[in-house]
Amino acid sequence: MKIILMSMPDVIPMIMHASAFHLSNCGIASLGANIDAGHDIFIVDLIRKRRHLTGYLRRLLLKIRPQLVGLSAMTWQYETCIKIIRFIRRLVPEVKIVIGGYHATLMYEQIASSSEAGLIDFMVRGEGEESFRRLVNALEDKDRLEDIPSLSYKDGGQFVHNPRGELLDLSRLKIPIRDKRRLTSGYHIVTSKAEVMETSRGCTRTCSFCSMNHMYGPTFRTFPIERVLADIDDIYYNLKTRMIFIVDDNLVLDPQRVIHICDAIIARNYKGLKLNVQADCVSISRNEEMVRKMSLAGMKTIFLGIESVSRKNLVVSHKGDIVEASRKAVQICHKYGIMVIAGLIFGFPDDDEADIIENYKFMKALDADIPYCQILTPYPKTEVRQQLLDQGMVTNPYDYKRYNGISANVKTRHLETEQLQYLVWLHRQKIFGWWEPSKLFRSKGGLWVPFWTYVLRPLLKLTVGRRQAKQGWEERYRTDMKYLAGLNEFHDPAKNN
Ligand code: B12
């Protein structure tokens, strides 16, 4: 059978620009790798085809003429996903369509009773490898749809939802597809070629804004060290890529495991390996020896979710008191030469302008290398969504396209949605200004740092700064928002084609 698996083209400006972070999708690459032999599988990350989406899709579909297309979408990408499905159906009407990923997992019941249900043949909820493998077999009459766990299929035109399956034994999964079966290329972080891999799945923390609970429950499973090394070998030797983004939600839940992995990586003596990971402040702040090993193993940046330093907000987000922990975590990371991307979330129900300023000032004083700021988003089925709905704080409950982490969909007791969006933008400009690379960044950031400091930043200051002096903050804000609003407005490929 000919199968195409696709991830969506929608992107937000990560760190500084919408083109800075273009990574492959680990989910579809793992699904494709784990079907049984005898099928032609193709992996396509549409983030790399954003500019020529319609033409690319047409050529791809007409050339391959797949029998099955699988699409992966987060909540905010679902609208684009549906547009693409319409187009696929028009070009290859006989094709079967399966969707999976976060939106299908969270919203399968709503999708099943929506007007789009007719466009979709199957949904896979949760971890997909085993259900997808069996679905492919069932389409060749080698398995039965009604026996496949976590699958939603149609019977008499209506979706039937099979019970969810057990979590998978990760030691049985093959490494993701990164060879010629992956038709898109050019994945990068800023100017470095980059690939993604996993060392674990799940997280036992209970952050109320996170969607992961519905994917894995509050569990944490790890891949065997040999598999982690096989993944690195594939990326390092076969793809000659040195930069790896480890997609684990929280790499450091088991510090002893991290030390074992680091020792194994150090023993392999990969030259120039650069690993980027996500971790929690508390584990980092309490495990200096682990951080030292992480640095020796090539870990260069850590994303730390600080979220908010206002005490009242930490109660809402279930983060515990991480103010001291975050200070200590940044200090330890810097001591071992690891850069910190620090995540902040604005828009908790009690936030006012003073809280926004306080949080930015805290972040500046923290000396984290890059601030990553989001606005509290009421993702479907999260605990925080229900709390915010109950308090009447969600101003956009259903236009999920705006659920991208940077658009305000809530208000607070002190700020209307538009004010919140504006003040988060304004104080970022005022407090951080044109980003100043930290001391560590200057010493480790390579050629990109002088390029930013001496070429790009002066240029931007001159052009944007001049425009702003003339037009004022509000006009510049409106220009930025217009850019954001248009970023993922793809031409509906099903229209006029
Ligand atoms: C790594 C990661 C990123 C990376 C991107 C990596 C990449 N390749 O693009 C970065 C840091 C850039 C990122 C950014 C964002 N992310 Co993010 N990210 C993750 C994270 C931590 C891991 C994703 C991953 O690779 N998992 C491993 C793979 C194997 O699992 P998977 O993708 O879930 O796929 C499995 C199943 O879902 C299923 N499946 C998936 N697709 C399909 C398709 C079919 C056909 C089938 C059958 C099955 C199936 O089977 C797969 C294999 O088991 C998740 C949280 C998590 N731990 O899952 C958040 C997560 C996906 N991100 C999220 C969000 C919101 C974002 C942002 C919008 C905002 C933000 N947080 O910054 C941006 C948008 C980025 C953009 N495109 O512009 C949310 C999505 C919530 C939602 N309800 O939609 C999550 C769940 C985090 C959360 N806390 O809730 N992210």
C-alpha cells in the first residue's frame, strides 16, 4: 500500500522568527517506521513547504497516488488540516484519510459529530504506532478494524470509538524514519541543520495548562539507552547532523537515568554534538552533578518552564514555588556553559499590568539567555480551560486557530483580551528591547552572534526604530499583529483548483 504521512505547515515565531525553528515531526516519522514491511511509506513535513503548499501537494499526490494519507495536527493546526484533507479528497477521491496527534486525541467526539466528519475515515487517539500499524494491515484485510485499540472508524457512516489501548512498550519501537522515505528536508535551528529524537515519553508533573495527560496519562516511560544511542548514531553518522532537539517533555524526571545516558554519550566521543532539551527547574536546581554531565555530553541549551513568578499564579498552574528553583537552575546551567531558554506564561486570572512588568523584570534579572513568552491558552480538555471557563475568563472558546500560545484568548480580572495582548507585547519591547545576547551566548553562539549584534540588530533598530519613532508603539504593535494574523493563512487549496 502507498501511504503518505504529513505534519502541518502552520508555524509560530519560535524565539525570534517564524523561520528560525523548522523541525521534522517526530510523531509521523515514528509511525512510518513502525508499520510492517511491504508498504511504500512517505513522510512529509509541510512546515518546509509553506510557501508553495498547493503546488507541492498537487505534485506529491498526483505522483504518488496514495491509498492512505495520515495527517498529524495540534489543536491550532486543525483548521489547516481540514483544508488539506478537502484538497486531497478532490485530487485523489478514492484515498482513505486518517488523522492523529493532539487534536484528534483530545477532540475525537466533537470531530465525530462535526460537519467535517464526512471527510475523515479514521482517527487514532493517543500514541499511534501500534494502532496505525494494525490499521494499515486491516485495510489489506489482514486485521479487523473493530479489534484495533485506540482507533475510531466508521460503521454505517457513524464513527465508532474503540477503547483506548495500553501504553506501548518503548523498547519495541524502531527508530524514526529519516532516510529517503522522508521527502522534505532543510530542518534547522537558526543556522544549524537539526534533527529531533526522543529518550522518553510522558511527564508526571501536573501542570494544569498542559495537554499531555490525554496522550499518556500521568506516566513516564523511557527508551532503552541502546535505542537512544542508535538514534544519535543515525543522526550523527548517517545524516551528518550535529544539532539535535530532544523532544521529551521533561528530560530530567529521573536524574540517575540522565546521568547514565550522558555517560554513554560521553563514552561515544561524538565530536561537535549539540543537544537541546526541555527540563523542569526543580530537578535542574537540585541535581548539579547531572547538569555537569549534561554539559559534558554536549547539551547546549535547556528550555526551562518557569511560567510565572507571581505566587497567586503558581497556585493556578500547579507549578509550586519555583522562584528560587529557577534562579538556582539558571545559575547552575550557566556554570556549566548551558544556555537557558526560559518560558514565561502571562494572562493568569489575577494578572494586571504590574504583574506583567514584574515577570519580565524577574526574567531579565535572572539572566536567562532567551526569554520565551506565551499567553495562557485554554487548550481543550485541560484543567485550566475548565477553571477559566468557570470564571468567565475565556473570551475565545472555539476559534482554535488562535490557540498557538502567543495569541490572547483569555482576559484577566484586570485586563481585557486586547489589553493583555498589547501589554505583553509592549513590556517585552520596553524591558528586553532589541535582544542583547547574554555573556554566555556571546561566547557560545558562534558566527550568528556578531551577525545579529553588528548587522541585523543595527539594521532593525534603524528601520523599525525609525518607523516606530514616527508612528508610536501602538502602530508598531498593529503591524506585528497583522503579520501574526497572516502567518498561517494558507490559500484553501481545495478552492479554485
Ligand atoms: C517537541 C515539541 C515541540 C517542538 C517542535 C518539535 C517539532 N518537531 O515540530 C517545539 C519546541 C518547537 C514546539 C513548539 C510548539 N508547541 Co509543542 N510540543 C512538543 C512536545 C514536547 C513533544 C512532541 C513530540 O515530538 N512528541 C513525540 C512524538 C513521538 O509524539 P506525538 O507527536 O504526540 O505523536 C504521537 C501521537 O500523537 C500519534 N500521532 C501523531 N500524529 C499522528 C498522525 C496520525 C495519522 C496518527 C495515526 C497518529 C498520530 O502517534 C505518534 C506516535 O506515538 C509536545 C508535548 C509532548 N510531550 O507530546 C508539545 C506540544 C505538542 N506542543 C504544543 C504547543 C501548543 C506548541 C506551540 C503552539 C506553542 C508552544 N508550546 O510553544 C509551538 C508551535 C510550534 C510551531 N509549529 O510553530 C502542545 C499542543 C497542545 C494542543 N492541544 O494542540 C503540546 C502537547 C505541549 C503541551 N504542553 O500541551 N513543540
